[in-house]
Amino acid sequence: MVRIEKTDKVTAGGVELRNHMILAAGILGTTGASLNRILNLGAGGVITKSIGPEPKTGHHGPTVCVLDGAVMNAMGLPNPSSNFVSELDAIEDIGSKPVIASIFGGNPEDFSKVASWFAGRVRGFELNVSCPHAEGYGAQIGCNPDLVYDCTKAAVKAAGGLPVWVKLTPNVTDITASAKSAERAGASAVVAINTVKAMRISTELRRPMLGNGTGGLSGPAVFPIAVRCVWDLYEAVKIPIIGCGGVMTADNVVEMMMAGASAVEIGSGVLGLSGVNIFKDIAAELYADAGEGKDTVKAEDIIGCAHEY
């Protein structure tokens, strides 16, 4: 396996990280204490639960279904809205920590409003325009390149100079259309991908497994889809790409980077054998000191290298 030369810091999409692996939004990011714990367990950065303009209770349960090789969920973007900001107080020395706020809204004004709450408290923003199971939000924004442009532009203006990442949906004919809109609007990076539309039915109960009926699929089953999306985006935009979707191993990280990702997010991977130690375990295999007697490469030398074939 390719091993990456160790470095003191990694910069991706304008955000200085501790390594190439970031906790994805919606996974263990509902409290400041949890975010702080994941940072202490080796994550290169963490992303909060998606926060919106008004409190939401989300969909009724069941909201999560663990399947063979995948996870299906329909949370419905539950969040405490502006009350979440005080959770950041639980993160030790937050000013020096790579914490990114995930935000969502139904229009440009919502994104501007929510971004203003976090400006100066976090290292950057990730715009959730890709959740596939929240009516009026998420993918209903991300499927419309014009809306992506307007919402991104509003968030960039309200971000106070902080980097703005745009998390894209794979549930479109052409993922690059929204990416190009985000780039034109001033996004610092795009993130690919959020969950893939999915559904399972319990044959015993004769009803959908999720309370919402349909949901989004994540985990190893979507990794090839995510790699393809990162590949297409690398050919289409000049801003950095953050890979997300089914990353479970050090080799998965390398593969995402070879497709074009500058860093990766890990979400469902915390349900694997390593649990919350996945960041440390991957780092132990992924990175090597110069002179260890093992072949190493600089990260920048493998980002997008597969496009040279």
C-alpha cells in the first residue's frame, strides 16, 4: 500500500487540519464534548451536526438501519438551531482546533443567518445542500445549480472570510453542474458525496424499515460511487475536493486522493471494527516517517495522479 509522508499539518479547502481525515457531519457531532473527544482520538478535523435556521425534531423512528455493508438513515436534520452554538464552549481551546460548522437552510437568507452565528467560532463552514430526506432543504437545494450558487454566495458573504465548503448530492444526473456553481459563487472546496437515495422493506412487518419510508445509504457500499464523483469533479473544477462516502481503510483514503481528493471525511466508518479509533488506526497505517525504510510519497504527489494514466 502507498504510504504518505508525515507532515505537521495539512491544508485542504483553506482549512488547516491535523491530518487528511475529517469526521463527517451528522456522526458524533451533536455535542461539543463528542466533537472534542473525536479530535482527541486522532481526527484531523471535525464537522458538526448540520444546524439550520429553526429547531427541528426530525423524522419519527426508526431513523437508522444498519445493513450488510451499508447504513441507511432518514434522520430529517434534527437540530437545536442557534442553541447549538453554546455547545462549542465544551471544545477545549477551540480557537486552535479544526472545527467546521455544517449548516443548512431553505434559501440564501437562511444560510446567511446561520453562518453569522458561527463566524469567528469555527475554522470554516460546510453547506449541506445534499441531504436526500429533508423536505425543503438539502438535496432540494443541491439539485438546482442556480440555488446552489445563490446559497453559496450568501454563506460566503456571511462567513467573515472563513472557508466555505459545499457538500454535494450524488442524486443528480451531473454532479459537476452544482460544483461549478459553487465554485463561481466563491466556495473554497466541494465535498463529495452525501448519502445515496435508498429504501428497504421489512418482509415480516410488510412496511418500510425506516419511519420516513425512504432514506439515504452510506457505508462501504457507496464507496465506488463516491470515488467516481470525486473523479468527475477533479476534471470539472479547480477548487479542492473533499472525498466522502464509505471510507473504511488507509487504502480507501489513498484511492480517494488518487481520484482527486485533498482530504477525506469518515462517517459510517466509526461503526466498523475500530469504532471511534478509526482515525488513529488509519493514520498508523497511512503515514510514515522519512527514513523508516518504507517507500513514502508526498500527499500532493498522489492527489489526482490516477488522471495521468
